[in-house]
Amino acid sequence: MELTDLFGIAVTLLMLGGLVMTQVSGGIGTWLLVSWVGIPAFFLLAGLLANTHGLLFGAAIMIGIYAFRRR
């Protein structure tokens, strides 16, 4: 994949997130859910654009550990 392809994917994800947030009528919970998924996806693509695969792998491991911790 070239840089222009990744940039196009990042812009498409932002536009899709904006479309979902304007068309779904679920209240604040839906807005938070879309943000919870869309914001990390945007930063993931930004990391891919910056070519920091090791950093992204470490972040994915840390997010997995955080998600499965005991509450």
C-alpha cells in the first residue's frame, strides 16, 4: 500500500464516522460508542502512515491487557 492509499482510507474512516454520528439517533450513548471505535481507528491509521509498526504493536498489546484486567 502506498501513502496515498492509506491517506484515502483515513479520510474515508473519518467521513464514515461523521455519517454514522449524524444519521444514528440513539442519544449520547451512540455518540460515545462511535467515538470509542472511531478515534482509536483514526490514530491507528495515523500510526500506519507514520510507519511506526512496533509502537502500534506495543499499543495493541497494552490495550488488550487493559481490556482484560479484573475489575
